[in-house]
Amino acid sequence: MLDPLSLRPPSGPESPGECGCGHDQGVGVSRWSRPVSAEGSRRFGRYTTGAWAYDLLALEWPIYRAGRRAGIGLLRLRPGDRVLDIGCGTGLNFEPLNAVVGATGTIIGLDVNAPMLARAHARTRRHDWVNVRLVRADAGRCDLAGLVGAGAVDAVLFTYALSVIEDGPAAWASALPVVRPGGRLAVVDLALPTGRAAVLAPAARLACLAGGARLGRQPWRWVARDTGEVEQRSLRAGHIRVAAGTAPERPDRPFA
């Protein structure tokens, strides 16, 4: 099991560690607790082949960065907090997270895609973020509490991830016990724009299809169902949906 208080960045993609439950604590290995399905492989393949250009082509600054900022803001983080960033990709959340938790905090970036994690590793090394640890695992097919520790983090963040993860409901359920009671979970995900911007819905649908997002999943509803003190935001004419809530005292007894 990982100790979030003593995590350090991996020494490189070629020298990963391995946790006790068979997941990868680095970026250059290929073991999971359960095999990835054919559908999952196709979806992950989108990010494998395009990892090198993801930051340039993902429309981060004009559109999607606003959702990341909103989700992080709703986590109510403080200096020294421990955050699990599930589906961290190339590490686009690391800078705004570090701005809040500081050098005394810990950021655990978890993703199943090795090329994306390699870019996250490069970003971490470039900025000398010694409080970032990268883990390769499929959040929908592993025991996150066994990997990170039950109640081991102050917050969990999913940005544009739960609609892409093959078993998104399982990933969400697995994340609940990882957060300490009273900690926060935030979900940032996608829907079709509404109102006057509905004319852009076909383009948004194509963009979501290209990224493997399932628009019908609507994971922000899980936050309202399973947590308390829920706050929600709708950005970019409803194209970005953000929800965050407080973890229940017992994960097996959600607020609903």
C-alpha cells in the first residue's frame, strides 16, 4: 500500500516501483489487477497515439481549463493536503493543485496510459515538483483503497475522466473509501451545450466521441447521490459540468 506521506516522484519511466497489489507506481510497466478489455484498449489507444500532442490539441486554454480550475476550487484544499488525481493524463492539474497544497502537500497522479504518464513525469521533473507521485493503474479495475489506503487522502479529483474510464461507476465507487471522512471529491465532465450554444452541440458531440467520452453517463450525478455539502457549476453553456461534495463518515453509507 502506498504511503501518501512519503511519496516521491518516480526516478523515470524505465525504473518503476510496484505496489503490493500488482499495480504500477511508475510509468513504464504493463501490469493491472485485471486485464483491460478490448473496448478499453481502443479507448486508451486514443491517448496512447496522441499523448505527444494532447496538450496542444485538447483545447485546454480556450475551453477546458476553466473546468479544472472550478473543480479544484470546490475541493476546498489547504496547504499540506493530500490529493488523488484520478485520470491525471499529462499532469495538467498538477500546477493548480500545487498552487493550493504547496510543497508540504502530496499529489498522487493515477492513470492507466503509460505515454500520458510519461508526459506527466516530464512535466513533474521540469517543474521539480518533489511532492508528486505517479501511479499506473486502471481506476475502474482496481482496489483504490488497497492501493492508496483507506481514508488516506484529503481529496479526490476526476477531470474529464469518469466518462472515459471503461468502468466509470466502479472507479467512482472505489474512490469513495480513499477519502478521509469530511474530505472532498470533485468531478469535472462533459455534456452537450444548451441554450443559444446548442447550435454547437454537433461539434461538441464529435469532440467527445474523438476522446472516448460517454455523454450519457453524467457522472456529476453520482456526486449528488453519494456525498454531502454538494456544490455544482455549469460552464461553457453547460458543456462542462462540475460537482463536488464531502465524503461520508462511512463509504458504505453514502449521504443519499
